[in-house]
Amino acid sequence: MPRGGRRTGAGRPKGSPDKIKREKEIAASGLTPLDYMLSVLRDSKATPENRKWAAGAAAPYCHPRLSSVDHTGALNLKHEDVTPEQVREEVSTLFAEPADDASDGDKVVH
């Protein structure tokens, strides 16, 4: 059996719609699925269940998901010689409220 090269019947069939062609066809129709979901969401006469469905379905297209957060703090602890009390103390210093050093009286909001 030969390896590589052109084989008959391999690949996507000619004339089949690709992603760009499908998106253009949907946009040309005048109403995209996202537009429909947003119109249901904004319709004050729609039932609460329908509005909740539209909000849940449209949310991924409008708001990005939260990404994981890289830990930038350093815990200088070794597993072998640390007591649980020392771990709690080290962690509490990392997450302690900062001192209010604002000289103009502005309060820091967290």
C-alpha cells in the first residue's frame, strides 16, 4: 500500500459549505441566532422562563468565561518542617487587608 500522496475520495467534498460560507449565509438571512436570543431577552412580554433561556444561551457569546488565575505570591514553606499554624500565619499575611495609607482620606474599596 503506498504511503501519502493524493488519494481518491479523500478530503472534504467539493461544494460543501465551510464555516465562513455558513456565517455569510446566516448573516445574509437578516437574523442570526444571537440576534434572536437577544431579542427574546429584551422582550418585556416574554415569559421569565424564555428570557432566562435566552440569557443563558447568549451569555457565552457576549461575555468571556473567567480564566484561571496565575499565582504570583510566594509561599516559602517546605512540606517537611512546617506546622499547620505556620501555614495559617503565612497565608493570613498574604491575604491581610492593606493598611489605609491614603493621606487625603480616600477609602480603599475591595
